[in-house]
Amino acid sequence: MNGVHDMGGLQGFGPVRPEPNETLFHADWEKRALAVTLAMGASGQWNLDLSRAARESLPPAQYLGSSYYGIWISALEKLLLERGLVSEAELAGRTPPQPGPSLRVLQGPQVDGALARGASTQRPAASPARFATGQRVRARNLHPAGHTRLPRYVRGHLGTVTLVHGAHVYPDRHAAHTLPPFDEAPQWLYTVVFDGRELWGEAAEAGLQVSVDAWEPYLEPA
């Protein structure tokens, strides 16, 4: 979706100011926000792309006015409410927490191993790759209503395929089903490099390049 989260290349938001020697967490509640999000993600009630879609679909004013982990918690509340795992009254503290359904649980001793292993999104390809390394392609000018990983600022622009990663779970379709079983039918995944001046014109810094990982449905031959 063309949400407020997709602000790459937009003007008017001020410069990006990296924080030297930035700490992992700026407050204790952020640690809990990460822990609760990981724990509920392991329950199997939604997938990573649905989590991203929940964050991206927050109201623009709420999204822009929230911190990084504030966005995470708001999205988690949204997912929990949609699936009936918590009530508005419980979230607001007006009623005590009620017993919920039996869900898959990520135990504390399992966390480090689970994070270290990760979860591969690569799947067997159903057809040959349409594009090859070195090929010129154009990012399609898409404006989907649902989740997508194609940045708005590359749509309609020409780039060059530099890597072919194999077939991976296609996020747009992965987030289309709100309840399991989820659609993991893969699409070929490529790294495409765009010249900065192709994206932003002659005012872009000379030699600037932007790399984007793009699934095959996002691309068409140049």
C-alpha cells in the first residue's frame, strides 16, 4: 500500500540524524515490546509480512507520532484484537485479562536458538527465472491496496539486475490471508540496482546507486 511508512526519497521530513554509539534500547519498556512481539509471532497466528502490514496500515498521524517500538506495540494490539485474542477493555485495563486459547509458546530458553536459526523464506521454484544478472528491467508502476515490498520511489524506473537469489515467499500474497494456513507460493527474487539520477534526476549525487530486492511480479523487461 502507498502508506506513510513508504517515505524513501520524500522531502519535508528533515535530515536523517544517526545517533552515535546508539544503545539497543532507549527505555526498559522497549525490551518488553520486542519480547512480547517475538513471543506472539511464534504463536503462528500471523506471519512476518502480516506484522509489517499491520504496522504500515496504522493511521498516518499515529505512525508519524510514534517511536519505533511504539509502532510495534500498536500493530501488535491491532493483530491481537483482529483475532479475538484480547479485548479493548483488557487492553485499557478496565477488565482483568481473560484466559485465551491454547497457542504455540516460545519458551525463554528457546529464544536465542530460534533467533540464531531464523526462518528461511526460500522455496523450490515452480518455473525458470524470467530475468538474469546484467539484464535491464523496469520496476512496474504498481499501487496495490495491500502489503508490498516494492518502494514507491523506484516504481516506473529502470535498473539492472545484479543478483538472482532464487525463489522466495512472495510477501504481497503472504500477507493477503489474515489467518493460517498462509499462502507461501514463491516468486523469484532479484537485487536490482538503480542509478540515483534515474530516480531523482540531475540533482542527485553523481555516482549514487540504490539497491532494491525485488520479487519478479514487481519487474518487467526494459
